Amino acid sequence: MNEQSSFGRKDTLRPGSADQRREQMLQAALEVIIERGYPDTRITDVAERAGASPALVIYYFKTRDQLLTEALRYSEDNWYTTGTRRMAAIATCAGRLEEIVAMTCLPEEDTDAVGSWLVWLDLWAQSPRNAGVAAVRQKFDERWREMIRSIVLTGQETGEFAPVDADDFAVMLSALLDGFAVTIALDDAEVGPRRAFELTMRYAAEKLGFSWSGRQTKN
């Protein structure tokens, strides 16, 4: 049974492959989550934003929770794809670390930074009461810490970084950035994006033993 016969004329989503349709729905879901919050995002809201019928969205994602968790994965995958590409152009591990901190903290470095943190606030809030969301959150955190750990280990191999425990550092830096995420998402007057970035980089430079005097690497 094909999509057209299943869902009739209500589906106005732009023509394209199944992957393109799916991506459009995931992007629409993220936009609605950022605007309304995870708990108040409905299939009908996402369908309207994507230009599709609710039935077509359900065809692709089966349930509301599956749609929303897949949208979170989509957002994270895009962030890592961008980060990997940008870091590949940077020669030093200190520069790569600075790049991911900038992408995390500075809206001018990543225009989706604030929106991404709003999604994360919802993710944290839902995790204690939703096993599916909790599992997604766990995988995201493991991936995030592993990215930091890998940069630290490579920097130690090249002599850029001091011989600190890479696992402990990854836990500490990720926790520090998560804490600053709250102030950035809430537009805190005392701890904005630039201050969060600079404090994080000072901490990293002190712990890893490299010199840092300000943002150097820009794309």
C-alpha cells in the first residue's frame, strides 16, 4: 500500500524521496519542540509545520514519542557532522577543543546553539519519567564525553596536553558545559554565552596545561 493511497490528498509535503520527507518531518518536530516544549508538541503540530497529514507522520514514526526522540537524534547527528567537519580543518587539539566549546556556547559560531539547549532542557526534564527519552539522553551523554575524551587523548599523544585522566576531564568538562547550557538557554544576564565560553576555555587550559588567551580559530 503506497503513501498516496494510504493518506489521500491531505498530504501536501514537498515531493521527494522517503528520506527527504522523513527529514522534513524531523526538522519540523525540532522547530515545534523549541517553540512549545517537548510535552506540548503534538503530532498534529508537526504535521502542520511539515505540510503533511498527521496520518503520514504516523506512517513514518508510528508514535509521538518515537517522532520526538528521533528528532532529538537528528539534531545531535547534525551537530556532530558539523563539528567533525570543522575540527578536521584545525591542526591542533587545543584548537579542536576550543571549536566544540565555541559551537556549544556561542550563538555566533553556531546559530542553532540556543535552540539546541532548549531542546536539551526538555530532554533532561523528561528523562526521569520517560524511559525512552532517558535512553536517548544516556547515549547522547556517552557520545559527548567520548568526543572530549578522544581529543584529550590525541592531545596527550602529541604532547599538547598534560597527562590528566582523560575520562575524568571529559566528565568534568561536559558537566561544566551542561551547567552553562542552563544560563545560556535562560538568557542569564550575569552568565551569557561569551562568559560561559571564556570560563570554560580557561578551565580547560588550566587542567590540560596549554596556553589560551582568547578565541583564535574561526571558520
